[in-house]
Amino acid sequence: MGESENNCFCVEFNKKLRINFKGAQVTSDGGLLAIRELDEKLGLTKMAEDYLKDNRYGKNIQHEMIGLLRQSVYSRLGGYEDTNDAEGLRKDPGMRAVIGERALEKAGAGETTIGRFEKEILLEGNNLNQMDELIMKWIEKIDSVRGLKEIILDIDSSESPVYGEQESSSYNGHFGLKCYHPLFVFNQHGDCLKVKLRPGNVHSADGWKEFLEPVLRYYTEKNITVKVRGDAAFAIPGLFELCEELKVDYAIRIKENNKLFEKVEEYAKRPVGRPGNKPVIKFLSFQYRADSWDKERRIVVKIEHHRGELFPRIGYIVTSLKWDNRKVVKFYNKRGTCEQWIKEGKYALNWTRLSCQGFMENEVRLKLFIMAYNLGNIFRTLALPEGIKDWSLRTIQLKLIKIGGRLIKHARYYHMLLAEVSIKEWIWRGIMSKISQLCPAPSG
């Protein structure tokens, strides 16, 4: 391969083929335009005007706050998790188009500007807390589109490995590594309502009250039915009492102890006879009061005898639900989807990429990742047509966002030519049709 005089590369296998790198004309992320259309329809990133404050002043401000936010969020959604990716993306026509009019005409923000936005501007004043408000306002808007009548909240924690001696990072014995230990709450649609970055050595439920209570009160004050699910780390008397006070039903797993096993010992005995291929499953419930509880509460138990296993599998759930035992267990087991959403965030967006030295800077990064995740999930649940509505975020990235495109400027408008080999036109038309039919409630 050689380089010709006009900066095109020649290849030996085909003398008629020329290759050049016109980054300002060609994009590999043409599918971001569809997500930007949904964003515009719902007014999501535009809400930042009311929540995030920009203390910059002077006549030399080239990039507005919303443009910087869009560049940070959309780049993460496209798989570019580091600020040093901004230097190349600022000239990408797909990224320029989603940022705004000025960026489309000229360029997006460079690495230095994006770095200052994430590490300084979003830490000024009350912006860090206002990012939580902005995320909830996004969810409120989406709730209005879905016609929400009931919300199911899944609370869970996860590990985020660190990259050295980062502030507040610590070894966590449960995960067996040095990490941060963020806390999440999701709804049944996969939206992340709230996230809190925490030091690596805290308990899974550390800070649960100040984290979860505002979310519970937000929905109960709107007379929306709320249910809460959590694993054994959240089997905390205070959480039960708060839910009961707010008339919120809950289903939370608790660990086995001698008193609980005494209640089920008779049912845990191996069935008589030769074990079959299918497991033998029993459900039962009873009232139980732990020493730290203020009253008795219902315990639902699932006992499974599997062929080839000496001891039964026993799961205990403390619940306020009045449903039959089997339905309670089925409801609790759907909590596993929350773990899948966390995995999507990790593997599709790489939201564990919290590589700043400072703790608060990493909290900003995590919230930007959550905004990118939510934007992708909202797009998935509201805009994908039949046939592809079950796509994962990773699939959306690979098959929809990563579409090659060429930007052509005419006298009065721009024309983006997308590669049909990547995605068929009927899929794009279906997405645009679904977005146009959305009816969000007015903001305010």
C-alpha cells in the first residue's frame, strides 16, 4: 500500500481503489441520529437548562452546557467512555449532528473542554445533586408516556473495579477485589432511577435510607402503587418499617438461620422413593419474628429437591404481599432482571470505567453513564418496532448505532447518507414512526 499525492492510499489488490480519511465527512455512528430524535421528542437533554448551572462567563464560551452534556452522554452510548475520545469525536459528523447546530456547522468540544466539563463544571455549586434530579425528571417524563399506574423498584449494589490508588477505593471481601461499591435502584422497565457511588468497603445496604426513601415518597405522594424487591443484604428492619409506613409492599430475601430451618425441617426431608428427572418443589409460608423485628412478618419459602443433590435448596422471602406462595416467589425471582441490567451497563457502556483520581469526579462519570444507559433503554422500550424490540443495548450499539454514514452539505440543509447494508430502511422508518406517535406530558 502506498500514499498518492492527493493523500489517498492506494492498494495493490485493486488499482482502481483509493482510500482516504475524511473524518469530517464520514461517521461510524449514524444510528445515534435516531436516538437523538427520541431525545428531542421527549425533551430529555434539553431539561438540563433547568437543572445544571454554568458559571462560566465571558464572550469566549464556544460550547453551551447542553451541547457538552449531549457530547458526554451520546459518546458513552456509542461506546466511547473516555474523555480522550473527544478529540476525534469532535469532528465526527454523526456526533456533531446530535450535539447541536453549532457543532454541526463547526465541531464539537475537544478533550480539554469535555474534561473540564466533567471534572469541574458538573462539580460546581449543586450540579452533582441536580444530576440526580435531572435523571428523575427523565423518568417522570417517560412515566407519562407509559401511563404508569404501578412501579416495581429493584434495589441492588455492584462492584466497580478501580485502576490504582483512587480516592475512597477499598478492598471488598465479598467481591474479592479493590473497588468502588455503587448502589442502584431500577424500575420494572429497566430504567435506572438513581445511583450512588460509595467506597469499596461498605456493606451492600450502606446508606439505603437516604438513597431509597426519597424515591418511595416521590411515588407514594402521587398515589402510585409501589412494590420493592431486594436480596438478603436489604433484609433490614428499618426498610420493612419504612415500606409499611408508606403502604409499600415488599419481597426481600432473607438468609437462613436455625429458627427458620426449624419451621421448614419437616418439609425439607428428601421424598421417599427413587428421585425423578424433574425437581420436587414445595411452597409454604408462616409468620416469623426475628429478635430485631418489631413484629411478626410473613415468610414465604421455596424448597427444591434436585436429583443428585444431597441437600435441598431452600429460599426464604419476607414479604407483605397477600398473594399465594407460588406467585410471591415468581414475583421475587424477576428481581434477577435487575442484575442483567447492571451487566448491560457494564458490558455495553463499560460504566465501570471510573478512572479519575478523585471520588466526586468518578461519581459524575457514573451518573453520566447512567444517563447514557437510560437514554438507550428508553429508546429500546419506546422506539424499537416489532421484530427487534427485544434487542439488548449491546445489539443496539452493534446493529443500529454503528451505521456508517456520509454527511453532505447542501446550500440550505444537510443530507446524511446511511449504509443500508447495516440496517434496512423499513427498520429505520418503523423507529421514526414510533417516535412520532409518542405523546409525552408537558414539562413542568
